[in-house]
Amino acid sequence: MRVQKIEDKIPGLVLNKFNIELLTQRLVTITKWLGNNMSLPVKNIGYFGSSTGAPATFLAASKLSKIIEDGVYDNSIKAIVSRGGRTDLIADTNILKHMNVPSLFIVGSKDDQIIKVNKKTMSEFNPLTKSKMEIIDGASHLFEEEGKIEKVADIAGNWFLKFL
């Protein structure tokens, strides 16, 4: 039996999960809106992106960073967590050299391809960027195994507590 996807059920529905530029623009727009419309100033923002959403977090953080002086950047985004992130979908990896946002990559041990992709992404960061990879033993790309997504939540939460 084939499980029906939502795009199969609704005629004409187009999901934008691979339109990284659109996802990035949405994230930039809502982040700016928060900064301009909250009754209290928003000082510490963290992004969590999974799979195809992860590249948008890095691109948005890059677009929101400001140059203070040559080689030094101020970021309104204070932390990023990528869960099984498809960072190979970042078209221009030069943006990674121009941001300094602490970034955590959470990957399942069964997800060999994403481990390689995320290691490559980490190697392209500005040397000052704090980055770390957490590999969850026995987890696949979607972390569907018992207790694995809870482990993702704990690890991500601790990263945000540290940097936000």
C-alpha cells in the first residue's frame, strides 16, 4: 500500500521545500518583522532547520549579518541548529565564510551522505565560527527511530541555551 502525500491529495498544490531562495526570503522577512514589531526588542534569535530547511537558515543568517570592520561581522542570528541538513543545496558556499554564527549539525549515524555533506559545509566556515557535529547513534535521516527525535530536541535545546 502506497502512502499518499499531501501534494497527491490536493490538485495543483506545489510544495516549496526545494525552493531554497523562497524559504530564505521568508525567513529573512519574518526575522525582520519580529525585530520591528515586537513590544520587547528581539536580541537573540536562533534558527532550527531540518533537511531542505537547513540551507535557508544559513543563507538567511548571512543576509542578515552586518559588516563591522574588514573580516568582522555582527549577526542578529545568534545560533543555528541543522538537523539532517541538506547543506549541499547552498548554491554559493562563499556566504559561509562571511558569517560567524555558532552552528550545530545534528546527523543520524545511518545518514552517511549527510554526514559527508555537513562536514564539507563546516570546512567552508570562517575559521572563527564555532561549529560542532553531533552524530546520533542508530538514527536515520528523519530520526524516526524510538527516542531519537527526543535526543535531537535535547541536544538542540542545549545549543540554544548556550548561545542565546
